Amino acid sequence: MSQIAVVLTDLFEDVEYTKPAEDFKNAGHELTVIEKESGKSVTGKQNEATVPIDVSIDDVKPEDFDALFIPGGFSPDQLRADDRFVTFVKHFMDENKPVFAICHGPQLLITAKALEGRNVTGFKSIRVDMEYAKAKVHDEEVVVCHNLVTSRWPEDLPAFTKESLNQLA
């Protein structure tokens, strides 16, 4: 099964990590949670989930993973200020590996300049940013564009997870 990299830090949207992570694991995929520092835990903005960090961004290579998962919340905005994460996520888009980004997740892809010409969706507050990044923005529960799966918010999780699992099949 697939090795999925998850980029995550504090204030992620709890259910946007926990539900897809559970579904990916139940389907036999392995997740590696990546942050700036390994051996710590990060907490969701609703304080409903605490996630242990498996490895530091300094200790991984994107080539070691089959897919990338970017949960939403404030986590993507924090991570995109760090060039190591921007370079890491850009690799997946450049290599056409599956990328799953929900809610604010596409913010990392905007900073990586990886959305031009892509059909996408995301949380309402970042849609103009995606347009400025030259993406074709849609207000739909899930948008699949080649290797990229995007959704808007937690209510879209069933469609998001279904299409993400289809990419891994």
C-alpha cells in the first residue's frame, strides 16, 4: 500500500486530519506525520485531536513517499512560511504524485506556485488567493484535477476521502 506524507502543525482542523487519516489507515495505507520537530505532539484548533509527530522535515525526502496529505485549519498557513515545507510539497505536484488538500490546505500549494491551470476548490477565504495563483476555482464538495484532490471544509470529507482513496488505488 501507499506511504502518505502528512504535513501538520498546531491549530490544524481536527476532523480534517482525523477522519481521512483513519480512512487511509483502514484502507491499508501508512501515514508519516511531518513537522518542524520530531518527538513532539501537535494539537488541533478544536482541542479534539493531539497528533504525535513522526519525523522532522529535515529528516525526510519527498521521494520516499507515494502521496501527500495537507489537512486544513491554520496549519498550512504556518507551514508555508517555511521554505522546507514549500519545497517538499512542490515535489509532489512536480512529480504528479497524489496530493490531497482540504480547506486551507491549498495555501501551501499556492506558495509552492503549483496551482496554475489547475481546477481546485478550498475554503471560501482562500479562493481569491487561488485565483491569483492562476487556478480555476470551483465551489464544489470535491474537485479532482489529475493528481490533485481538493475540498472546501469538514462537510466535504466523505467525498474528499473517497476521491483521495481512488487516487491511491
